[in-house]
Amino acid sequence: MARRKRSALLPLRIAGTGAFLPAKTLTNEDLARFLDTSDEWIRTRTGIRLRHVLAEGEVPAQMGVAAAGRALAMAGKSAAEVDLLLAATNVPEEPIPGTAPHLAAGLGLKKAPFLDVTAGCAGFLYALALAGAWLRAGLARTALVVGTEAPSRFVDWSDRATCVLFGDGAGAVVLERSAGGSGILGLALRGDPAKLHLLRIEAGGVRLPASGATVQAKKHYLQMEGKGLFRAAVGMMAEATRAAAAQAGLSLQDIDWVIPHQANLRIIEALTKRLGLPEGRVVVNIDRVANTSTASIPIALDELVRAGKVEGGQILALTAFGAGASYGTVILRW
Ligand SMILES: CC(C)(COP(=O)(O)OP(=O)(O)OC[C@H]1O[C@@H](n2cnc3c(N)ncnc32)[C@H](O)[C@@H]1OP(=O)(O)O)[C@@H](O)C(=O)NCCC(=O)NCCS
């Protein structure tokens, strides 16, 4: 078959996957106790029933370390073998030095290079591609890519239009070089800065440093134009998926599993319809985890892998969109 012949653009093997969700949960009914909302509104508009949130004192790096530990265990590797660590995250553990050093410390890494990758909710895909290029260049043998995010710490819990959508979590993959045919076959990563205004946190950076006035104006919280994002999301992910499949020399029918960013069930359903994909091949877990941003794709991937559903040689399409607007699709052969 043609799909087995083409060699990978970025050869790699996903040797292990892992995920972590905080123990504390909030149901829609829990939210309705302090917000003017309802389980019915949230479920019918978004598909979400439940989200996990960090407890007081817990931090994103702890989630990342737990997810990475599970991925390393599946890969049969120790943290000492990791020679590249990428942390996909949007709001870091602290502004300087970000999340990756805290993750590295938690994992006990000594000298491996680490960096944060910030590309909205598509950040995990950017990090995956970057790690693939790093491996391909011979700069590392074992890369750890972690998506970890705690939106519960940067949403306004009095803003029903945003806070109900998000949840905290982390997902990780261990990558190694591959001599076989597995790896990234097609890659369409894109940016559209004309959509930059759709999703942002305005204050707390250099443009608008933290002050009493910015806190009063609630500018440290996530602001979103929900309708604009909804409209843009389906088109962006559909275009990128078609482009990545074409680059891989595949048709959409060759794809065994599509793992879309879990932002809204209605967006996923519209994408499924737009691309003409069979529903059973599109992975959905948003009902139980909500939108975990950079962690959303690796958490869904880990669930799929641990359910024994992914077989060697299968084709996966991972697609996401988010702040920036950054978006894109990665097509890989398992
Ligand atoms: C946010 C989203 C669910 C809103 O759904 P929608 O159908 O567009 O709803 P609207 O924004 O038109 O709001 C409709 C009404 O519901 C109200 N509403 C908003 N949130 C509500 C909530 N949690 N509970 C009850 N009512 C709510 C609004 O105030 C509005 O009321 P009004 O008509 O009296 O003004 C949807 O736009 C969306 O998912 N967008 C994409 C967001 C996203 O993916 N963000 C992350 C990107 S990584």
C-alpha cells in the first residue's frame, strides 16, 4: 500500500504516553452553585460535564512530572535517559524561568536542555514537531514532550462565558529515534495573527505589567471572543488537516484516528462533518476533562493508547487551534 511506502518526514517512535488529572473535580452542577449557569446550558453548548482542577498549593509542574513518569514507565526508560525536555504551556509556573526548569527539577534531570513552547492550545503539536526535528538532526536520542496547563488559575471564576470551558491537566510523550517507518509524515503548522484578539490575557506581561489597576480591571484573566473562535476553529483545523494529509501522500480515508483539541464538542462534530470522517475514528473525551489547553491532545492520545486501540502502522492525525491564532495538524504513522 502507498501509505506504507513513504518514509517519514521526521522519523520518530512514541515509546510511551502518560497523563495526569488532578484529584479535585468540578461538575456543571458545582459551577451552577456560584454562577448563573446550568448543567443543561454547558452540556448542550460544549459537551462538557466535568473538569479537574488543581487544589490549593498544587502547581502545573507536578502534573507534568506525574504524566511524564507514566510515559517514561511505559517506554521502559529512566529520566536520566532524557536528553531533551519540551514543556508546551501557555501560562507558565512563574514568568521567569517558566515551566520547563521546574519540570526538569521535578524529574531530577541534570544537564538535559529544556524549554517552554508557547503556541496557544496548539503548543503540544509545535513541541512534538520541534522534538521530531531535534531527533532527526541527531541532537537527541530520547525526547520528553509534556503539555501541562492549569487554566483554573487564570480564568475569571465569575465569568460564566469562559470559566465553564476549561480544566487542568497534563499529558506527556516519550519520543525516540526510529529507523522504521514510524514518525511524522505530514506537518501543517500555521499562524494567523489577524486573529490575535480572539483569545488573550492582557496584563501581567511587559506590555501591561501587573498593577493594582490591572488587577482591579481583571486584566490578568483570560479574555475570549467565543463566537469568533468557534467560527474560525473548524476552518483552520480542516484546512491544516487536508494540507498535512496531502503532504503525507494520504487521503483523509487513510487516517485511522483523529485526535482533535478538545475545546468544544460542537466544534469537533462540525470538523468531523466538514472532513467527512467516520465518527468512530474521532477521539472525544471533553465530557470528562473539558479544555485542558496544551494537555488536551496528549491526554486523549494516552487514553487511546492505554485502551489498546492504537496499532503499529496506523495513521493518526492530531489537530488543534488556539491563541495567536496558532493552529495546525500533525499526521503520524504509529
Ligand atoms: C463559548 C461558547 C460555548 C458560547 O456558545 P455560544 O453559543 O456562542 O453562546 P453565546 O456566546 O452566543 O451566548 C449565548 C448566551 O448564553 C449566555 N451564556 C454564556 N455562557 C453561559 C453559561 N456558562 N451559562 C449560561 N449562559 C451562558 C451568554 O451570556 C448569552 O446570553 P445573551 O444572549 O443573553 O447575551 C462558544 O462560543 C465556544 O465554544 N466558542 C469557542 C471557545 C473556545 O474554543 N475557546 C478556547 C479556544 S482554545
